[in-house]
Amino acid sequence: MFNSNNINSLLNDILACASNKNANGNNCSEKEKDNGVTYAPTQTLVIVGLITGVLEVQSILVDRDQAVQIILAGSLKRKTELDVMLDNIGSKSFDEVMKAIIGRVV
């Protein structure tokens, strides 16, 4: 969906936006003014987090006044190869796991 160049471009926009404050104190770079798109650095980080899969929607709350709260959860810790392998093993039956282990030992 998005490649690393797109994500790097968004992150560069965050840095440019954070370093170029206009007279009103709002964060906005010249590039964003030309595009007509302005995002605060926190908004861009949330977008990048959702796109890359670091953040996931945990719940959406709507109260009686129709105020919406979206709760995001995520971790900056990346899964190692061992974590991925153990996740795959967890979906297998005990019998399948034991047969695979015995098959590799013999």
C-alpha cells in the first residue's frame, strides 16, 4: 500500500512542520501551504502509525452527545523472527508441533 519512500516523505514533512512555525504559532511548512494540506506533527504521526501497522484501533466510543473517541493502541517494539515463529507455532496443535520437532531431530 505505502512504500518506505512515502513514509519517509511524511516523516520529513513532520520535521519540516515542527521546525517552521508561522507567525500565529501554528506549525506549517511552505510545501504544505502549496498543497493546501496542513497536518500537525501529532496528526501525521498517528497517520503514519496507522498506515505502518504500529497503531491499531482498540475501541471507538460514541456518547449520547455524539462525541466520538477513538482509542489507539500499539507498541514501538518490533517482533523478532523468534516472536513471529512462536506466533505461528501457537496456532498449531500439540501433535503437529511435536511431529515437526521430532522430524528435525532425527
